[in-house]
Amino acid sequence: MQRRMAVLTLLALMFPTPAAAQQRSRPGQGRQPEFPPPSITDYKPRSTLVVPVHLVPRAKYPVIDIHGHPPALLSNDVIDRVGRAMDALNLQVMVNANGSSGDRLTSQLAAVRASRYKDRFVIFTTLDLRNVGPGSGAKIAAQLEADVKAGAVGVGEIMKGFGLYNRKADGTRLKLDDPELDPVWETAARLKIPVFIHVGDPSEFFQPLDYQNERWLELALYPNRRYQDRSRFPSFEELMAERDRLLARHPNTIWVLAHLGWHANDLARLGRMFDSLPNLYSEVGAVLYDLGRQPRNAQRFFIKYQDRLLFGKDSFQPDEYPYYWRVFETDDEYFDYYRDYHAFWKLYGLALPDSVLKKVYYANALKIIPGLPRSGFPK
Ligand SMILES: [Zn+2]
């Protein structure tokens, strides 16, 4: 026993603080691999971990996908093909968030109504945010009102070009909180339709492309996701500040932030936004990698903000939806994600309670989108 105490004391002297421990040389430090190290795209280690596996090909409850990007719903063939994929996944309703206005909206609405999936699709309209100048706001608001009259049940997806690329008629960048657009957001509030908006991209896309960047691979693969050039792009925080001013200036508008506002890696930040903005909602499209790496924290967040979170998927790849069901419904551990350039890590299930699943899957969407079909959901 005494000897054990002595060893512990010795260890305490050797590792007085974590920082000092880092400076100490470790066994094997400085050794070089005997073989050329693989590149990060080549290294795909087989996991030897054996744990329970619960695949979820079909969601436990009917789901509304508020962030759908199906092909244009213009023919029976396309509508049937997408509809059959939805049946298998238990996707009850898909919001076509491609943003369709005018003839493109009405022709898709007509095709859906004539199909056997007429209760399974709704369509959001889009806003023409190019060359905004004096008078644009009123014009865009009028188009919005006409599209809603024609059958659109929301606005969006307003794409990330708004904030990153769109220029005003005078050549300057169109800021998210430009007052010219106030009539548009107020019209949406009056019509009681949600505004579904995608602002920016993950914060790492605005950071230097170095080996500390956790999105290095994606940035190396996609030149158009690099926003490091401050002469062309605002910083991440500048964009988010514009967004936050926009949301705060229109508290009666129902806002839905795409991709958890790109704060899935800092859920407490999104939580503070929910706390201060009662009409703010958000959806989970394309950020599953961030939820699945923090299952306990994310579960607490989903329980706390269960009335504000919506399901959305983004790109329409039917085989990817079951990854979402598995993360939300199970407590499985250390399983693969579907896209290696989003995340080089594994996912863990959040095991959300049924009452929370129902809200995220459909009840919150039914609450904020009055124009959704109501049939096909549990009472
Ligand atoms: Zn989208």
C-alpha cells in the first residue's frame, strides 16, 4: 500500500499539470512510420468494434421533410418515382424547397394535384433577390403574395447566395438586413407563412485551408466552398451578425434557419437564439455529422428545444435518410456517416424520446406551415 502511495506521489510530480505533461517526451515520440503514411483519402480502417446494430430503414413516425430538393415535379413519372421512395422511408410529406415562382410553381402544383401523391408534396416559392434597388422590396413582396395565392405554402429555400454573392443594383453586396427587403419579410408575417433561409456555410469554410481545418477534405474538393478571400466574402461572424439583426427586426415573421443555422457544432449558441426569438425554428439538413458526434449534448438540446426543431434532409438521396432515422431513434454507437468529406469521424445515436421524435418529424412543421396536408399523421 505504501509503495502504491509512493508511486502515486511520483506520478503527481511527473505530471503536475496537463500542460507540463504535454511537454514531457513520450515513449515512441519522434519515431517515424516505417512505411509511407497513407493519405487521408486512402486510410479507411476497418472497425473491429462489436456493438449492437439497429438499422432504421423506415422512420418510426411519418415525417415531413421541410428541406426537400426533389427533381422538378412536372411529370407523373418523376412524382411517382419520388413518391415511392418516400413511401419506403415513411416520408409523409416533402416540401419542395427548390423555390418555385410564377409558371414554374403553378405547373408543378398542377402536376402534383393530378397525381396519386397529391397529399404528399407542397411547394415553397422563391424570391428574386438579384439587382435589388429602390422599389425592389415592394415588387418582390407582390410576387410573393401572388405565389401564395397560387398555392405556395412558404418561402424558400432562400439560398446562401443571399449574403455571400448577391449584388445590389449599385454593385455592393446585398446585406441580409438590407431595409429595402423589409416589406418582403413583413408580407410573409402577414400571410403567416414561414421563411426558410440558408445563410452562409460551415464556419470552417471561412477559415484558412490548413491541416487544422476539420473540413480540409471538403474544401480541397470544392473550390466554390472556399470563402477565405475577404475582398469577396464577408467573414462568418459578419454574416451571422447580419442574419441576427434581420431576425430581430422581424419578430412576427416565422423564420426557419436551414442547417441548424450552421451552429450544430455549438448548439448552445443556437439555443440562445431560440431563447430570444420565439418565432425562430431550425432544421437539421446536412449537419447530421455534428449531432452524431455529441449524442448526449445533442439529446439534451433536442429535448430542451423540442418545439423549435424540424426535420429536413437537403439533397434528395433516398438511401441517406435512414442515417438520420438511426441517429435520432437509436442509441447505436460508432457507426459510419454517408459522406466522408463532411466528417472523418463516426456517429452515435441520440435515442430521442418518442414525444420529441413526433415533434421533430412532423408536429412542429404542421404547426408553422398552415398549408400542409393534415392527413396521415397520428392524432
Ligand atoms: Zn437546400
